[in-house]
Amino acid sequence: MVSFDARDPGTANATWLSDPRLHALPRLDLAGVTDLVVLSAHPDDETLGAGGTIALARSQGIPVTIVVVTDGAASEAGRDDLAAIRAAEMREAAGMLGAGPPRLLGFPDGGVREAVPEVTRAVDEVLSGHPTALVLAPWRGDGHRDHRIVGEIAAALAEGLGLVLWEYPVWMWHWGSPAHPDVPWDRLRGMPLVAYARGAKGRALGAFESQVSARSGESGGGAEPPVLHERFLANFDRAAEVFVVG
């Protein structure tokens, strides 16, 4: 299990792009996909890791169901209104990607491990209603506890229901590097994004203003860096999204 600090600079997108393996990944496509269910641990994970694929699916007429497990309210301490703000941002972002209103399960941010049976039942209810869906979920090796557990739940349910699962990394691009031993190069696959899908993803990420904009300092002090800083976000402005498959 890796550990990381989101406030650190992390690995630059240029470092990842300099590795030829990233450009030579086996390609994915949506041929034959008739239904897409996207699971997210927090509002914005789905857009960071799979927003372009969501937009691409909708442009091809594929129904998309977005399910967000937690309220995302732990990203900034002392904000009693943050859960409502993040829910509104999530709805706006989903619309920008062409998807319908997301299903917000509302479990406490950071508390997925303590609610595994309840989360499993809620996700099972959704997936059982989509018997032919391709499932996208956070990668189990992403290094964030909520991501790992949501990914584990998704993997177990997908296997039991006979559904195909693709896992999207988010924080791997931050703590990892091309040479890091925990980066699963043999299982990485690329989903090329047309210009429309890439643009829709960028606009949707901008909807998460509470996460990507500078914050007011304590007691009215100076501005603090955003939760998701610019160097980190650069890793999600690429011509292809990457999934862990198999």
C-alpha cells in the first residue's frame, strides 16, 4: 500500500509523457458496449479518470450511469456546506459530459471501510439493474483508501454478476512514476479521446470549483492552494485515458 500527500508536487505529466510505453499501450474502444456504469469514490474521481470515456460513450448513444459513493466533504476541513456544494458540482459536471443526473449515495468521505456492507448493497442494487454494462471503477492500487475499497467492491460484484470491469487510476499519476514498481504497465490500456470528448472532460473538471480553485485562508487570511493543484491536473489532459484491465 502506497502513501502520499496530495499537497506534494507529485510526478509531472511531462515525466509520464516522456516514457514511450504510455504512447504504445494496447488500445481500448467502446465497440459492442451497450451500457456504461461508472463508479466513483468521490465527486470528481469519475471525471478525472474517465470523463473523456463518459463523453465518448454518450456521443455514441451509449447510456451512462454515474454512481458516487461518498459526499466528498472531507476534502476541506471546517466546511459544513461542502457536501452540498460538491453534489451540485457533480451534477453540473455530469451534464457537461452528456450524462444524466448522477446517483449520489452520500456515504461519509473517508468512511467507506466502515460501511462496506452498506456500500456493497447499494452498488449491487445498481449493477444488478445493468446486466450487460461495462463497469468503470477506481483502481484498487490507487493508494487512497476509499478508492481501494470502492474498487474492491466493484471487482467482487462485477465478477459475481459476470460484468466486464475497467479500473481507472487517479492518484497513481501523482505518487507513481514510470519506473515505480507498483505501476502495472502490463495491465494498462489506453482509450483514445476524440477532440469533443477531451474538451468535454476539461470543461467538466472546471465545474469542480471547490477542488480546482484557490481557497480562502483561515479567518479570512490569504488564499490557500486548491485541493487539486495545476501540476496534478495536467496528468488528466491527455489524448487518451488509461485503464487497468484484467
